[in-house]
Amino acid sequence: MDKQEMLRKAYTNAVDNMVIAGLDNEVCYIVIRESMKLYMQGHGCEVTESEIVKFIKEQVAVLHKALENEEIAANFTLKFNDR
């Protein structure tokens, strides 16, 4: 498995943690970053912190772009608020 796929799996694992849902953005970012580091180390994949930070920023940009679409944003808001 290549590094990008491992980063994707590490990110998914980190954001799937519902504990982060109630945290502010800065703390949430730290938890995701550190969780990704541990995931990568645990799977024997060498990665720098800057690679992890870059990957997180890319994922946040994708989310922001998706939320710019009013239909997606409305659907996301409705589902999120129903919880």
C-alpha cells in the first residue's frame, strides 16, 4: 500500500473518532494530527509531520469546497443537526 493510501486510512481513522466532534477547531486539528502520526507509526509507515499536515489541509479544502455547493451544504446541515 502506498503512502497516500496509508495517509487516507489514517485520516479516516482519526476523523471517525466521535470524541473530536465536540472539540474546538484547534484541539480537533491536534487530535487528528497526532492520531494520524500514531496510526502511521503503528503500521510501520514513515511519514513526516509536514506530510500529515499537508494531507489534513487538503482534506479540509475538499470539505470547504463541498460546502460551497448550497445543495450539499443544506443536506449536510440537515443531517448534522438531526443528530
